[in-house]
Amino acid sequence: MNPPLIAVLNGPNLNMLGTREPEKYGRATLDDVEALCAETADELGLAIDFRQTNGEGELVTWVQECRGRAAGIIINPAGYTTTSIALLDALLAVGLPVIEVHITNIHRREEFRHHSYVSKAATGVIAGLGIRGYALAMQAMAGLLEDAEDPDDDE
Ligand code: DHK
């Protein structure tokens, strides 16, 4: 049987990780994030489809394409977190477990970063733990998928 596929979707400017405001986002690159996700997925028996785009429409299309294809979505919506009702609607439409990840603690930053439309569709949110947040999201997703398989099992 194929391992469950988790879409790991990244929004605008995350392609610049490593050189972008390293005092906030750290020195790891997006390739490092992908390698971390791939390694964690492997340990958990999951597969990943890891992507980044600067375009809101493309992100919406990728979310739509997850229906019937992916078991869950891990998303760092970056700048679209606070603006995109279209992204929220797409996430609600596909009806998959969603974990929202932010590298920085958005609640310690400017007020305009505090509100997330995406959170309305997210099962959980991880913020402020650096790129480690992606690995934690992967672990949480594995747990959610297990719970969905075995709803009566409390462990
Ligand atoms: C990344 C961005 O690009 C910002 O627009 C968000 C988020 C924070 C992050 O912490 O990963 O406000």
C-alpha cells in the first residue's frame, strides 16, 4: 500500500529562506526545510509533496488538487495568512486535516500578522519554533491520521 501523501505547501517569499531576515527566519533554506520534512515523513511512514509559490491563485489551485489525492495539508501561507479568504475557502472546500505552520511567532510580531484567515480551516497551528515546526506538524498529522483510522482508540 502507498504511504499517505501529505501536501506541504509554502506561500510567498519562503523561497528566500536562508537569506531573508535571518535574525527572524533563521539561516535554513527552503531546501533544508524540504529535507527535514522528507526525513520526518520517512520516519513516520508518510510521503510528501513539498511545494512553494509566490502566487495566491497557484496556492489555491494546489489546495484544490489535494482533494482525492492527499491525506492532509501542512501549510505555511506566509503573507496570505492574513489576507486570503480564497485560500481559506479552498481549505474548507477540500475538507482535509490542515496544520498551519509559521516559522516565527506571529503573535510576538506586528499586530497585522496576528489574525489568520487560514486558522479558521486549521485543526492546529504551530508558530515560533523555527523550521522545527514543520517536523512537529508532520508528527501531529501522523497522529491525526491515526485517530481518523481508529476513532475509538484513546491511545
Ligand atoms: C512567514 C511570512 O512570510 C510572513 O508573512 C508571516 C511567516 C510569518 C512565518 O513565520 O513563517 O507573517
